[in-house]
Amino acid sequence: MPNLQINDDQASGLRRMKQQIIKVIAITGGKGGVGKTNVSLNLAMAMSQLGKKVLVLDADLGLANCDVMLGLRVEKNLSHVLSGEAELDDILIEGPFGIKIVPATSGTQSMTELKPAEHAGLIRAFSEMRTRFDVLLVDTAAGISDMVLSFSRASQDVLVVVCDEPSSITDAYALMKILSREHGVQRFKIVANMVRSLKEGQELFAKLSRVTDRFLDVTLELVATIPFDENVRKAARKQKAFVEAFPKTPASLAIRTLATRAVQWPIPPVASGHLEFFLEQLVHQPEARGLV
């Protein structure tokens, strides 16, 4: 009978979530060092300032850094949830402007390859959450690991952060190639980060578009050009988000513009508009990738 009780609890949690329409956005990029986590955290705060309740999932499960970037103290993380030592609500940490963060672990190899039972535990943890939110931002790890692909394909919108460097363009293309050909993701929103001008951002987008138009069946949309800004580095050294430390700096203005656009992106009026769809997609992976 205990197993039946667990199943009933999960089903009840999923039914509750069916009433909770959540905007789920994955922020990824392929290459490391493109500013993906910076975009995630600052976008979360800008959306929060627009009145949205925002939860950031640090999905770099083995090399977490959201808490480090903001100088936040973490007592328990996602590993404690998956081991049954804590509930998801208990590990949430609060950042500037009221955003909530689900902290992952750092330096833990086992967290980068979750077993089927741990995927199920992740679903149960989310389904039992008491904390309510409007937006879930998923800050993925760098690269094209199974977990990056899992989180990206399960989200409603995929933001690909790219810089004007050959390796960044190549890695972004590789990520979109796998997501489109193996996982059916056809639409990507592009963030041109650390560009010297709007024109440079548009040219970067054009470079990427030329390659995808030639080889992939995907649709790209340039949703933001974030300028190179010395205040971003200054804020990082202070372990603060730049929208908080330098609210009127060019990078902050660009992020706020992106936030204003993002809150208006439509949520699909079907199952994919619900949080439980996101969670179910995390475990219903193609057998070829070994994720149940």
C-alpha cells in the first residue's frame, strides 16, 4: 500500500499543477562563457520587477553557479531533495527583487546523469511544491549533454545565448541541430550577447541564420542584443546582478527590453502550457539517449 500512496500523492500534485499555467523558458547556448547564467539571473529579476513570480532552476546540476554569482548562502540543494532529505520548498533561496532559485550542486559528477528513479523524484518534488510562480527559467549547463537536451526540449521557449566568436556560433549550431533533428524543436529565440553595437548583433544573427537556413529546418528569432558593458564585469566582481547594481547601464536596459517581450510571449493553450508537461517531458526521453 505505501507505493499506492506515493502514486496517489504524485497524481494529486500533477492535478494541482494543471490549474497552474507556467511560462517555461530554457536558457542555453552550447558553449560555456557566453554569459548564459548572467542572462538567466538578470532576466529573472527584470521579469520580477514587471510583477511576475519567477523561479530559476539552476540546471547545471554538477557545476552550479547561480548562488555563487549572487553571493547567496546555500545550506541544502537539489541533491538533498532527490535523496529525500528535504522538500523543494525547503531549499529555495531568495535573490534580489524576490526571485527564487533552486540551487544545484557543485563538483558532484553523479548529479550530471540522473537515474530514472531520480527523474521521478524530480517530478514528485515539483508536483508537491507549495510555492507558486508564473515563470520558470531553466539555466542549463554548457555543452550538449543529455541533461541540456532534456531541459531544452521540455521547455516552451528555448533562448540560445551566442557571442560573436566562431566557437560560440559553431556550438550554438550544434545544439540546435541535435534539438531539431532528434527532438523536434523547430523554433529558437536568439540572444546576441556582449556585442559592440546593434548592427554587430544583427550581423551575428545573420551569420547564424545563414548556416541554419542552409542545413536545418528551424526558425530563428533575434529577441535581444545585449551590448558589451564593463559594468557587467564590475557587478560580477561584487557578486551582484547588473540590473541591481547598475540599473541604467546599457546591458540592464537591454535585459529589461527582453523581459518586457518575454512576459508577452504566448503560452500554448495545450498540455505544453502546463508545468506538468515540462516535468513529464524530462522523463519521457527517446530510448536512444537512455533517459526513461
